[in-house]
Amino acid sequence: MITVNLYYTGTNGNARAFVHEMESSGIADAIRKEPGNLRYQYFQPLDDPETILLIDSWTDQNAIDAHHALPMMAQLAELREKYDLHMRAERFISDDLGSDEQ
């Protein structure tokens, strides 16, 4: 599994407005239904009201590549531009260690 944490930072509530539009437009749900998507969920750090964290998990790199090749990515880029958001990414690859007992 590959997880990407995306931090969207803006001003004047723009990051929250971006998430609202992602959800209300159906783009977020469409991404959640893509083959290989395991998680697509937004959070807000308690100490930073102008940042939204997206936790985006996929089965493998092929699923991510297919996601990035979709025309929907242009819509997502337009929304980021519309809300003047800056983005920072962190990428994690799961070790698949199993349960806590291991």
C-alpha cells in the first residue's frame, strides 16, 4: 500500500472551501471509487485552521499512475488554482507487517 499525505494550505478559509467543492461536486467520491483507491479522506490540523490534510491511500503505484492519467486531474488542478492553494506532499509505503501481535 502507498499512502500520500497532501497538505493544502490557503488563506481566508480557502482550503476548507476547496474540500467542500471537492465533496459537493462529486470529484472526491469519484476518486474513492477508482480501482485501487483504499482511502481518500480529509482532515484539519487542530493547530492550523488554514490547512487541510488529505490522506490518500492506494494499492500500488500502478493505481496511482492510472489515477493521475484521468481527465479529472485537470479539474482538481483548476480547483487548487481557484482557491489559490499551496500543496505539500509526503509519501509512505506500507511494510505490510500485519497485526500488532507481529
